[in-house]
Amino acid sequence: MVKNKILVTGGAGFIGSNLCFQLAKNPQNEVYSLDNYSTGSKENHITGVHYLEGEVKDISALIDFNPDYIYHLGEYSRVEQSFEDLDKVWESNNGGMFPMLKFVIKTGAKLIYAGSSTKFGDGGIGRNQSPYAWTKATNTELILNFAAWFNIRISIVYFYNAYGNNEISYGKYATLIALFSRAIRAGKPLTVVSPGTQERNFTHVDDIVDGLILVGENGNGDGYGIGSPDTYTVLDVANLFDGEIEMLPARKGNRMHAELVTEKTKKLGWEPKRKLKDYIAGIRLES
């Protein structure tokens, strides 16, 4: 049986590991992960997935086969921290994109790229948001240009505040739901960055993976948002956990709102199935 060869960059990370798990369940898929383990973990490895360690900029030297699909998730993905991590943001995001696109041209793979919904905060440019938002927005533009110039197959997806299995719960790259979950279990205050009225569309990672695979198989072009329609402020989320709240100073790049763009994904048949309030209720029962 001829199998689909699928490469997931960042396959040992939060979303990538969940994607690898789902892809590997299909016997028609042969799944590979390329990860530099800057935020990924070998504890997230999935049986049956082939793991390679290295940087995306070295993809042509590291990958000796022609993938049918490449899910490119392996980039720097934090907004506020990106002001302090300029070198890392540039090297991870913009530095890896040109080698990736040359590899796609050479192999004929379809590229499914994880863009950033933060760019919708200022009309799609990302300039006024953060170094992270700008690098992701410019990568999106470069991919669209290469698709026009070289007729490569692409789909660009946009996640909205993922939570769920394997999310990072420690350090400066920890996600909000994981931080709150750890705090509530330890009986510590929930730290909320001021003003707390920042709106987010928290989306379960399983819903994101469902959308990713659907878009990978059936999507074409840009604009595939994968996000829950349920909007919460950060204070709303803290109140769902029902813990003590400690307010922190405001931070640069902390956007207040992002437009939810999911119409194209829904037309493919995707709908979110999980609710944040149910997930948090489960955590509170365990605590």
C-alpha cells in the first residue's frame, strides 16, 4: 500500500504532537516530525511517528524523501515575549521560511502553514502588534507570492488560543489555560495581565487538529481560521476557575481583540465541538 508521507515541523510541540497523534492513527499515513526541541518535548513523542531533530532552515539536508504534505507548525509562537527574543523570532520564523519554500518547490509537497491570527489586529500586516506578529504576517505574504510565482500548493491556517493536552505549563512560553490550571491545582492566585478585558477565542487543540487535517486535505489558499466562536476576556476565564485573582502590569503587544475568521474552514465542514467552560469544569473537579 502506497502511504502518504507527511512531515510535521514542530511535531514534538503542543499542537504538533496532537496533530501527529491523529495523523498516525490513519494506516495510510507515514508521519515524520522535524523539531528543534526549543519548546517541544520528547515526552510528547507518539508511537509510530519518525522523529528528526534539527532546524527548519536545514530542511533540505535533514529530509531525504519527498513528503506529500508538510504541516509547518515549527516556528516561534509567543506575542509578548517576542520583544525580548528578537534573534530567536527572526531565525525561527523568517529564517526558516525561504529554505522551506525552496524545499516545497523541489519536492512538490503541499504546504499547510500555521499563520497567526494576531495579524488581524491591524488589518493583516502585524506591524503594530509585535515582532512575532510581523514575522508571521510577512511569512504569509511570502508563501502567497511563491504560490503565485511557482504554482506550489498551499493552505494557510490561523489558530485561536489553543488549549488542551500537552500545552506548555511552565516558563515564559506557558499558555494561559495551562498556567491557570497549574495555579488552581496548587492553590495559588491566578495572575491576570492588566487590564484583563483582553478578548480571546479559546479553542481546544482537538478541534484545531480536526480543522488542520481537513484544510490539509481539502483547502486551497489563504484564510482558514480555526477558532471557537465563544469569546472570553481573560478575567472571564479566571472567574470560570473561581480562584483568587492577582493583577499584573500591562505588557507591550498584548492585543485586546482579534477578528475571528472561520468562514472558509466551516465551508469545508469543520465545526468546533469542545467548550472551554466544560474543560475548566473538569479541571476544577480534579482540584
